[in-house]
Amino acid sequence: MVWLAVAIPLISCGILLVLGRRADAWGHWLATLASASAFVVGLLATLQLLGMDAMNRVVETTLYTWVPAGELSVDFGTRADPLSLTFVLLVTFVGTLIHIYSISYMEHDTDRRRFFAYLNLFVAAMLLLVLGNSYLVLFFGWEGVGLASYLLISFWNHVPAYATAGKKAFVMNRVGDLGMLIAMMSMVVSFSSVSFTDVATGAETLPASTATFIGIFLLVAACGKSAQFPLQAWLGDAMAGPTPVSALIHAATMVTAGVYLMVRSGVIYAVTPTASLVVSIIGLITLVFGAVVGAAKDDMKKVLAASTMSQIGYMMLAATMGPVGAAFAIFHLVTHGFFKANMFLGAGAVMHAMKDEVNIRGFGGLSSHMKITFGTFLAGYLAIIGFPFLSGYFSKDKIIEVAFSGEGLQPWTFGTITVLVAGLTAFYMSRVFFAIFLGEERWDHKDKHPHDPSPYMWVPMAILALGSLGLGAVLNYTGFLTWLEPAVGHGEHPHPVIPIWAITGATLTVVAIGVALAWKMYVASAVPKLAPHSSALVRAARADLYQDAVNENLFMKPGIAVAAGTEVADQTIVDGGIEGLAQATRSSGTLVGKLQTGYVRTYASWITLGVILALALAVQSAM
């Protein structure tokens, strides 16, 4: 009955959209109840799996035959295993907290009921994505998530920039979708199926070249959905949506879908070291890219977005590095879902109290005015920088250990970069935390009166803060990695090229340096309200390393030129040919029409001429 987790929020969304304004008074309660009910369904399914034999924790259910097409027959069904149910619990638990938070956050919005309908649609689509029993069912949810993200990012579409941000996310995700479609076409050719079971069965005999082809195009799909290089440019603009949307998209749902796809496709990457290496390299590039951008931005929501990009990069780096790497990627994904949602909701509370201000240079000293928000944000901040024994310490450090494993120069390159980025993460997150909550108060005291939000907002923040503090330890010491084995496979623990204590020591050292540098710049020194003139690198980072300019010059402008050329060709060749044929028809008709005068003597003359010509031809034939 796990399909009910998808059906309940989907039905709730339909009710709220169909009833319209008649549901304004209670629509938010229905949507929240639907999300909570989906969590209960997922929890019951998880308990059922826990009661089964460890290596047989996979339950597939066929709802109906969806595509009966000869040799290709696709069933619409569900696959409940440790991987999918981990996502179900994360999406529904964090999603429900975000629903509760939104009750107060969107209280004065006239379209609150529609907003909650879209939240339900998002949750339903994400659950379908992770519960589908085939790549085609997954793709159905994949597209639903794309639609819901467009609707939520551009929710306040009366602002042109917000509408543009939604379109940008939608279009860039469609680029990734092309990769998914090509990968599925290759699966049909190779396996005559797109079900996870059939792909897993046939993957061992798949030629390496075919596996590489499929793996690369699956990566293209993941790059679009999880904002990985080079399809990451939409992520910062996605901050145009209400802050609860940012928490939902950037913490527990949409951007994690690409990681899910990589881990679910582990059987393919197991036979193609080339594609696996490409996935890791893309993750490595993105985690550096996001950290550099995050260190330069002054918009706190965009810093958190860049941080998400970077943290997903860590997950992508590990996702195809064997079963243990995949398990570590999911471990970090779960803890990240808590501490990143925690900080996004904290940022929303700050905006709520500071008249939607997002520039960290306009805050300072809020810790004494917003004690609850300060405490919850502190928990998320300490977790993400990897403070000892908090969530990020357990999950991110395991990925760094995997990065240091392998042969040749790769572990030294990957491992060193992941450690340095951990230090950069500590710097830019400390920068945000210190600039908002500590130091001198830089805001207008006559115009702004900061205060903690209502319990509808701070209770979800507090629950997420508790998860940020202790979830990593709980999962680490209760066998979470063993729980995932039926889905990701069993693998040996990585053997780093240097001792683990040395890795931990190096990581904590660079983290301390990052925190100290941020303290010196944003607490010990005065923070200018306007960003000072900076180096070329900082200016480039503030402009997202000119990724939009690159996209415009490499793709948008050539695309416009091709479209303009096509328009000219259409007008000249297609329209011209049709209009020329029509003109020729009209001219021939006019010419023939001139012979039809309506005068009897003219017709008699033509008859006489015809008779003379006939006689002449007859005489010529006789001679």
C-alpha cells in the first residue's frame, strides 16, 4: 500500500486546485495533513521492511500494465527497498515540517491555498520518483518535480524577475531530461526493458562502451536536476520563490533526485569505470564551484543555495565509487536534508523579522533579539562545517575518506580538494552566521524590530536543529549503512592512502582556519554595509563565475541566430514556395480564362481553326 504515500498528497493537491477560493480557509490544513499522512505510510512500510530478512528487503508491486508494446512492456508499479524508503521518510518528514512552517510564513498571502497545493504536488511527484519500479515511472515523477518547481519558484510571478527565474529552472531541467530520455532509449535497445530489476540483471553482461554511454547520459539528467556543473546556473535564481520553497527544493527533494538516480543506477556504473570517474569529476568541480561562489555572495539565501550545490557535489563525488561510496553519499544526503532545511527556514525567519532583507551586510547582532532563531541556525551551521560529533562530522568526513581511497594520483587529488573545500565551507558559512547574528547591529532601529517568529515557524526549526545535532550519530551507530546494503550492495570499507586520523586532523585544521578567518573579518573587524571593491576572482564569484555569460554566448545567442535563420528560411523557401505555387496557379487560370470570352463568333472561329488544322494533319498523314 506504499502507493498511498503518492496518492494522498496528489489527491489533496487536486482538491485544493479544483475547489479554488472555497478552500482558502482550510486548504493549508488539508495539505499539511496529507503530507503527514504520507509520512505515516512511509514509516509503516519501513517498519514492515525492518521485519523482513536483511537481504530480502525489496518489495515490488505492480499496479497495472502501463505500456504494453510488444517486447517492451512497462508496468506502473512501486519498489519499496531501503533506498527508496529512506527518501520517502526524509521527503515526508522534512516536507511536513516545511508545510507547518509555511502556515505562518504564508499567512498573509492571498494565494496561500494555491501555494500549499503546489507543495503537495511537489511532495507527491518526488515520492513517485523514488518509489517507481522502473526508469520510466521514475521519469514520470522526475517531470512532475520539474513542473512543481517551476510553479513554486515563479509563485510570485507578478514580479517579472521571479517569472524568469522559474522559466530558467524549467528550461535547464529540460536539457537534463534529454539525457534521461537518451539513456532510457539505450536501455530499451540493450535490455528490452527499463525496469530496475531487468537492468540490474542484464548490467553484468553489458558491453563497457554501452554502459559508459548510458552512464554519461544518466549523468546529464542528474546534472540538470541536482544543479551540477555545467547545468547549475538555475539554482541561485531559484531563490526567487518563497523561502519554504527554497528549503523544500534545496534540502530534501528536487536537488537530491540526481544523487538518487546515480545510486539507483549503481549496477551500470559498476561495469563502466570511465563513466564512474566522470561522475566523480563533475561532483568535484561542482563542490569547488559552489564553495567559491558561496564565499563571495552577500545574499544569504544565495549563499545557502551555493552551499547546497557544493554539498550535492560531495554526494555526487562518492555516489558511483562503489557500494560504500554510494551509502556514504546517501548518509550525507539525509543529514544535509536536516541541517540545510534548518538554515533555510532560519533565513526565512530572519527575513520575516527584517522586512525581507537578505543582504548579510544589513544585519549584525540579531542573536540578542532572535534567540530561538539564533540557537536553531547555530545548530545547522555547526553541523554543516563538520563540528566534531555533529551530523556533518559523521557524514561528510566519510565522503572525504572515500575520496582518499584508490590508486595513483586520484586519491591525493580528490582527497586534498575535498579537505580544502571543507575549510572553504567553514569560512563562508561562518561568514553568514557571524554577519547575521554577531558583531555590531547594522540595521535601521527605527524601521526594523527583529523578533522570533511564531511557534508554527520555530517549532519546525527546533526539530530540524535537533536532527542537525544528533542525527548523524544516530545513523552512524545504529547500522544505517548496513540498512542500505540490499539496495546499494555490499562493499569493503575504503582504505585511504593516509591514516583516517590524519584525514580527520587535516579536515578539522582547515575548518578551524576558515572559522578564524571569518571571525576576523566579520566580528573582530567592522563590516562595511556596501561590498568593497575586490579582486577579479571575487567579482567573478559574485557573478557566479560568469556561468550565465558562458551559457548566453555558447548556447543562447547561437540558438537565437539559428532560430532567426530558420525564420528567414521558412519565409523564403517554405512560404515562398507555397506562395509561388499559388501565384502560378492563379496566372494559369487567368490565361485559360482569357480564352472563354462568351462570344459565339469567337467560339466559331476557334472551331473553324480546329477543323482546318485537323484537315491539314489528315492530308499530311495521307501523303
